[in-house]
Amino acid sequence: MCAASGDRTPPIRLSLRSRLIPLNLTLNLNLLLRTQGTGALMGKITIKQGDITKEAVDVIINAANTRLAGGGGVDGAIHRAAGPSVMEECRVIGRCPTGQAVMTGAGRLTAKKIIHTPGPVWKGGERGEADLLRDCYVNSFALAHKAGLKTIAFPAISTGVYGYPVKEAAIIAIDEGIRHLPWFEEIVYVCFSERDLEVYKKTYEGCRS
Ligand code: APR
């Protein structure tokens, strides 16, 4: 677990073998199951550079805004690649508060679904930004898990127009990835720039050691 991220328990419960158990307990259970060699819970984390719209995963995550209105950055790229059906679904949904997540189809993308989550705007770090960014990951994972989606790709939510420092954002992103690994076959972090890729790789190594 990533030491720099604190030990806040996520505000969700995930089912494992048809029981509802707090996530911090299921992680311990996961360790136990692994040591017993069941082989049932073996997700992997991948960190790469690229365009998330090209990812052949079950679900890609969109760094949206609360109006689900589309925009620039990864949001614009996803809507352009997916086509108008996704925006139509977003209009029907209407809004999504910061840190929450909603799911639509994926239009022309290879992915089956898109989860849209508005990250926080960075205001110096004292306005609950870290908790809200963590909520984006926790709620996206919960929605994907509930829909039975096993492979999931994230962009670096909030680190573009919204100004969240990449290193701090990467710690939260990867910490939540490690916590949710038992429920996914693959969690992919797609970094757009080489600089972000290096930050993510170093953060991942730091979280593992
Ligand atoms: N694939 C992967 N990552 C991408 C892509 C892409 N095709 N395009 C941009 N990115 C990266 C950016 O380089 C940045 O690292 O996604 C990260 C998030 O940046 P933004 O897209 O600006 O998202 P965010 O900071 O969360 O701001 C959200 O921007 O476009 C608007 O509607 C969006 O208002 C919302 C705001």
C-alpha cells in the first residue's frame, strides 16, 4: 500500500463471493486467498503513454466536468472518438457532482463503456481536493465493478486544465488502483506525456516498496 496516501477507507462496499465486506477487510482477505493459492484474484497494473481513446479495455474513464458537457483535453478526445451517441446519453443524465461517476455506452470506441467523473479543480490543496480526487477513483471502480467490467483505463484525472499536481494525483490514482486490484483483471493508467509517464512509474515503484 502506498504510504504517502494516508489510510482513509473508501466510502464504498464491494462484494466478494456474494458477501458485503468493508474494503479494508477484503484486502486482508485477498492476501489470505493469495497465500492459499486460489489464483482467483490476480489483477495487474499497467502504466503506459498514449491516447486513452485507443485502449481496448472494457471501460475507459473520462475526466469530465460536472455539466457532462464535453470540453477539451481527454474529455474532448473521448467525445470526438466516440461520436454523438455518448453526448446524447450525457445530456439525458444531465449533471454529475465532483467526485461522483456516471456511466454511458462508448459509441464508436473499442471500449464497451465510458465512466465520466468530474475531478476537482486544484485550489492549493486545502479545499478537499485530495478527498474529491480519491472519490473519483473509488466511485469509478465501484461503478465498473457493479457492471461486471474487468479491465479499466484511467487518464490522469484533474491534472490538465484543472491544475492538480501530477505527482500528488498519481499517488492517489495508484493507491486506489492497488486497493481495487482484487476486483479487476487489468487497471491501466494512460499518461499523455512522457513526463507524466515517468511520474506515474516512479510513484508506482514508491507504492510497492
Ligand atoms: N488520452 C489520455 N490522456 C489525455 C488525452 C488522451 N487522448 N488527452 C489529454 N490527456 C491528459 C492530459 O494531458 C492530462 O494529463 O488527460 C489529463 C487530464 O487533463 P484534462 O483533460 O485537462 O482533464 P482535467 O484536468 O480533469 O480537466 C477537466 O477539462 O476539457 C475539460 O470538460 C473537461 O472541464 C473539464 C476539464
